[in-house]
Amino acid sequence: MNDPLSLVGGVLLVLGALAFLLTAIGMLRSRDAISRINNLSPATGFGLPLIIIGSLLHEGAQGRLSVMGVVAAVVAIFAALVVSSVGSNLLARAAYRSQDELDPRTVGNAMSPYEQLPDPGVEPDHDHRSRRRRTSTDEPRADG
């Protein structure tokens, strides 16, 4: 392991494993399903690519690197990022539909029927009240 390429590969492997360890600790400390899903991103977006690149560099240091190995590594990283984002979205929807209690520190529940998003047809007035924006289909007002 005196080769610099092998050393860099080993460092990347350790950093990737550390990302997985910190993700696992974060998941144990999370209080609701949405926070646990969010805690998966360091492992899937940072840890897994580091492990794949580290193993690729380690194989390159041993002289076993091939073009197909590089292509497989790139495809694996891309597939992991795509699958993790789709999987996180589906897990979040399932957690929301299960109506599990959210931790009070989790903010921004945009899927909640009780949290109303602003109406695009309403604009705030200067005195912080809302008035409806006029459109071309509105009838003319009596005051002008």
C-alpha cells in the first residue's frame, strides 16, 4: 500500500464508510420518518460514490483497472443517485400517507391539507391585507 493511488483509494473508502456511520447515527437520533429519510442523503449521495471511486482507485493501483470497470463505476454512481432520489420521494409519500406524527421541529409540511399555500390570484396590499388581483375576465368596478 505504498502506491499513492492506493493510498488515495483507501482514504476515499474510509471517508465513504464514515459517511455511512454518521448516517446510521443520525437515523438513530431522528424522531420522525421524514427526518430519517432526509438523513439517508449523506450515505447515498456522498458515501456510496466515495466507496465506488475508492475501490476503483485501489484496483487501478493493483493494475486490474479496465475500461469496463470505469464504465460500471460511473453507471453504478449514476444509478444509485437516481434510485435514491426516487426511493426517498416514495418513502416520504408513504410516511405522509401513514399519518404518522411529525416531530414539532420538522417544519414545512406542504402536503398537509391544513397548511394553505398562498393563492396566486391574491397579492399583498401595502397595509398587509390581501386584495384580489384583477383579471381580464373580471367585471368592471363601479369606482373605476
